[in-house]
Amino acid sequence: MSHLDGLALAEKIRNSEVTPTKLIEEAFKKLSQKIRHLILSLPHVFQKR
């Protein structure tokens, strides 16, 4: 996340378009998607060896 993204987020929070809870939920969703992707790609990595 770049500094500009952070500023945009801070501005959204100030304008209360986005609540901190929503931000956490979004971040958690993205994180769980990445984790799921990693888990799904693990067998593929091991097959290459």
C-alpha cells in the first residue's frame, strides 16, 4: 500500500464513507484470498520438484 493510498483511506474515513471496521473486513478478505491462493498453488510447486 502506497502513501497515497493511505491518504485516500484517511480521507474516506474522515468523510465516514468507510468505517475502520469495513476497512478491516476488506483487508481480511484480501488476505484470506491470498492465503487460499497460496494453499491452492502449493501442490503445483511441490510437483515441479
